[in-house]
Amino acid sequence: MFDDGPAHIWTIGFAPGEVRRCSGHSGQAEVLTIGCCLATREELSAARTGVEHGGWAAAMRLPGSCLTVVRDRTGMRIAGDRAGTVTVYWMPVREGVLWATAAAPLAAFARAEPNPTVLLSVFMVRGVDVLAADSHFHTVRRVPPGHALVLGAGRQPRTEAVPAPAAERSFEDGATAVHETITTAVGRRAASSGRISSDLSGGVDSGTVTSLAAAGGPLLAVTYTDARMGEQDDMRYAERIAHDHPQITHTTIHGARAGVQHFDGLEDPSVLPFTDTPSFTLGLLAIKAAQLAPVTAYGSRAHLTGRGGDDVLDAVPTMVIDQYRAGHRLDAFRRTAAFARTRRAALWPVLGQVARTERTPYPQALAELANTIATGSEHAAQRGPATSAAQMLTWCGSGAATPWLTHTGRAAVADLVTARAQTVRPDTTPGALHERLALELMGDGHATFDQISRQQWDLPVHAPLLDNLVVDACHAIPGYARTRPGDFKPLARAAFTGNVPDFLLQRRTKTAFTSSLYAGLRANAPALRRILDRSLLAEAGLLDGAKMLASLDSAARGEPAPLAALHALIVTELWLATLPTARTTWWETTTAHQQEVTR
């Protein structure tokens, strides 16, 4: 517990080394980090000195991924990280402000219910900042990633953006910073964690992280495969990486031999781990248990992953529209033509969509989407496959699961989109928006995986590519500059040639997991049907139970189906079914101070 006048901070579940405090002799400035802060003592002290001179933002940009609390004469600033792997939530109370890095305890304190519109909209629409300043609960507010909660005596709480880091960089200059920040993110974890392990899928991202970690010492690398994934070339890349690094002990988990696949082990929701937000990892729980079994036996104290690589080393399709807007029109045209060829789409419809998105303000696009959802006209507006090239270049749209919505559900989602249209910045660009939303989605997915891993296997999971400084370095290079038509992650090649095997950096393929998802849905269809039969969202009148069950049955037969939406619906229903809402689950009154504290 940290007790500084009006500020009371409790930390629960963190190792002693995960809580660091740096105070000045005068007591006028202080920096507190909780979580994976990789800053040296000198870096932390320099950040505190900066706070003393009014430069608080540098303290929010320390190496690692953690909660940061900055206190100076004016008050306190509390921030998570830019990717949202650490998120701050808050709400006003009689005594002031209650804040936490989890929303569920605050919701229990306020006796607040989950927000079904937010839960639905997350997988019903794309290109919409569904959460914004909201959380998955009524009453509880969210500090958007990249922002800080500002508290001061006699002032209303507010959030403000953490000042942006360095200005835009060229590909060549930026590659050096990318090398330095990722090497630091991986190397300092490896040096400070004792025994370590890593995912080694055979892809560029996990292969880069594993190679950099192996340069510092021994580690266990784990590759998961199954009969369908084995038809791809991931395993060959993983085996070759392990062979080229004598520091790597490599183990392979085969799904069929381990007897695991997607959606196994969900028959009894009461025994499932709880996460602060719905977690896609629940759909892979049995796979993760098998994958991490040799890791825990090895005694690993930090498991490294390549999560976030697509978000920092690659770019979203709509970056081409930002390229047009930046005045690089000839290069943007060439990129558009290459994109159409890659997607086997006719060029002119793709160019037409680029032009429409470029000239349409984002608030207008949201307003049109809200009307489309409310009136049920998305089928007329979305002819052709949902993943068509033209649709990938729109501001926003409805997902493949919108037919599940009832009239009440449509009205609720449309109202949320309308509300967002009234508050978004009109100068937002499509590429920057989609890049941020994708990053935050990945950050949330990593956060819940880490929560599950700590609960189930007492194993912290790390995503070095989602660290603040890594995101800053990569995103300082515009998305259209860090990628090239016909190439695959050239930024990784420019940053790590000489440190990561050339054959990996030259890789041009990426494995899809669709067939494995279908197989898991088919094998576990009875259990998944029971989950959806008890759907709380359908019981609330927001979803048509018959339609969503029909989609599940289609997927079980191997027919086209909204797989991502089904996965999201299943884990959302499990989250609602296991949500510990009782106040006594999270809070108790102490006899020493006669005040409530979180468990």
C-alpha cells in the first residue's frame, strides 16, 4: 500500500520487483511504476527529474509496459500504456475518485451492471471506437490508451492525451530506432527474468523475438501445430530457427497427439478463469494449456510472444488513403493497384472506394452506418463477400453477424454508433484510426491472455512488440512508408538483418487458422450450443437466438459462417455467465482504517 496524503494506492498480485517508486529529496515529484517497467535506475531517476521541471510525459514513455503514476505539485496523472495492455478505469465517489487497472472491482463497488450495447457492438461493427471513454460496465469510465487520468485537489477529474513522441521519421531513420527499442524490450526482459521461454510459430514476429532473446542466453521455444497447420510451412521455419540457435531448446506440441483443439474444455463455465474483459483466449484454453505445459515444467518465469507484430511492423489497408491525403498520390495509386491485384479485385471499384472514403468525413460515415444498422439495410449495401477489397478500404461498416440483431439490438448498436459520430475528431484519418483500433484490440487480447496464464499456470506472458517505446518507434514511420507493395514486413528486415536469420526475414507467407477453427467448432458444437442456448444477450432481447444458433450449425457443417463473430459471442456469453458481481467478492472493510479496500 502507498499512502500519500489524499492518495491511497493498493497493489495486489504483483511481485516485489514489479512495483517501483522513485521520489525526489524535496518530495515535490514522484514516479511510481507497477508492472513490467524495464527502465534502469538512471532512466527512472531522469524521468522523475523531468517531472520536477514540468515534463511529466517522459515518465509515461519508459521502457516496458506498465501502469505509471506521476505526482507533482499540481496533482497526479495515472496512465496505462499506448496499446492498452494496461488500462486505467475510474469513477467518481463521495470521497473523490476511485481508479484501478481493472473495471470489474469498480463495477462491483458501484453495483454497476455490464453494458450489453458495448458488449454487442464490439463484434457487430468495424471501424468504430466502441469503447472510447466507456468500459464494459455502466458507470465505470475508461481512460483511452495513450491518455492519462488527471487528478488534482479541488478540480474535476479529467483525461488528457499523453503528448506525442518524436516527429514523423523516414523508413531508413526509423529502422534504427525500431532495432534499438525492440532489442531493448526483449533483451531486458531476458536479462531480468531468470528462466525464460517463448512462442515460436515460425512467423516473422515470434521468430524475431525468439532470436533476440536467444542471443542473450538459453531459452525454451514452443511451437504448436496440428494436422491442418502442418500442411503449411510454419513448422519448417520454426525448426530451422531453433537449429540455427544453439541456445534454443525446441519443443513441439501437436494438437492431435495432445488431444486438444479450439473450443475444448468449455462445458462448465464455473471452472473457467475470469478476465476483466471477454477473452478470445477462452476459445483456445485447452490449446494454451498443452502449449504451456512444457514451459511451466521448464520453470520459466517469463513467456515471450510475438503478439503485436502485425500492428507495428505491418500496416492496415486504409493507410493508402492517408498516403493520398499526405500528397503522395502517384505512390498511393501504385499501392492501390498492387492491393487490388493481391486481392484479385478489379482496380476501378477499388479506386472508387478509395475516392469515396477520402472525401467522406468520418462523422458522416458513422452517421450513415448508424442508419444502415437501424434500418437493416446492410445486406443491400454489402453485396459480395464481407472481406472484399473495396470494403477493406471503407471508414467503417457492419459485421457479418448483424443479421443476429433483433429490432431492439439494432436500435442499441445504432445509438452507440450515433453517439460516437457526435464526439469523434473530424480531422481523423482512416489509416491512423484503424491502426489505433487494431493496436488496442491486440493489446486487450494480450492483457486477457496474461491474466489467464497467471491464474492458471502462474506464468507471466509478455508481448515486447506492444511496449510503448516499440509502438512509438514503429508508428513514427507512417504505415504507408513502413510497408511496400509486394513485400512482407520490410521494416523487420531493415531493422534486424544480421540479428535474425535472413531466411526468416525473407519469408513471404502467413498461415491462416480457419480450418482449425472449423474443426474445433464441429467437434465442440454440442457444448457451444448449450452456451448459446443460455445466451444472456438473447434473453435481454438483443439477439435472435435462432439465427445465431443457425450460424453455429452452419460453421459446424463447414459452411461459410462469421467465425470471428461466433468466437466473440461465445466468449462474451461465458464472460457474462462467470462475472463475479457481488461487492463482497472484491471488497472488504478493514478494521485498522475502517475503509474499503480491494481484495
